[in-house]
Amino acid sequence: MRTTVVVGNPKPASRTRQVAEALLDRLADANADRQVIDLAEHASEVFTWPSDTMLAMNDRVASSDLVVIATPTYKATYTGLVKAFLDRFAAGGLTGVTAIPVMTGGDPAHAMGVDAHLTPLLTELGAVVPGAGWYFPTSSMDRLDALADQAAARYTRAMRQVARLCETVRAS
């Protein structure tokens, strides 16, 4: 399985990255082909057209089986880094990719941002989103392991249900 984490926090090696990697650790086998794209490390190229570096990152995401897209909540939505990165995909550019949207934030009032803003963007690009996005309150970093376990269990149940349906759905 090919997996990728995309982190849209302007600060490299952020808590948002920790949260996304904790979730992926629980969803993907240790032998999975795994890559982390920390957009803060490429901020100078996100708005550069053309960019071989950005093209390679977009190709990596588009060819992944499972992608975790993680961003802190800025003004009740995702960061400009995430938006600029995802804007590089053509319509349907994430077809065949299962994407899990993750947003971190300091205020629970922003919890709906992940499903109101990030999930629709990913589905617009053709990704399959297995259930509601995960909003992680940064005040809960001390409980990251337990909360990541819960989120992973929820996504695993949803993906297994879809897999069971795929086995029984008639091909048209």
C-alpha cells in the first residue's frame, strides 16, 4: 500500500504533522510505502509554476492508495498552503485515492470546518473520503495516542464496510 501524509501547517514539524502521522501509523502497515510531505518545507515553491518538485509531490499524492491531508484551522478553514497545493490538481485528479481530512485547532467551535470545507474540496478532486473528517483539538496533545486509536478504528470500520459492499455490488 502506498501512503502519503500532506501537512499544510506553515510551521515545519508541527503538532498537525504529529497528529496526521499518529493516525497513519494506526491505519497503515509498517511495511507500507510511506511519505510525508510537509508543505512548510516547500513554501517557496508552492506558488511556483511550473515546479518539478511540486509536480513530483502531486504525482505522489495522486498515485497513493491512502492520503491523510492535515491542516491547522485558520479562520475556520484550511490553510493557504493546503489550498495552493490542492489547486495544482486538475478536476478528478485524486480519483482512486482514499483521503482522510484532518484539521487541528485550538477552539472546538471550528470542529465543523473539516467537513464544511476540507472534505468537499477533496471529494471535488475525486477522492473517496471514508466518513467524517477528524478535528483534533490541540489542547488534547497529551491524549493523542488514545484519540488517534479511536479515529483509526472509526476509519477502519468505514473502509471495511465499503470493502464488503464492493464484494457484493453488481458490476454495471
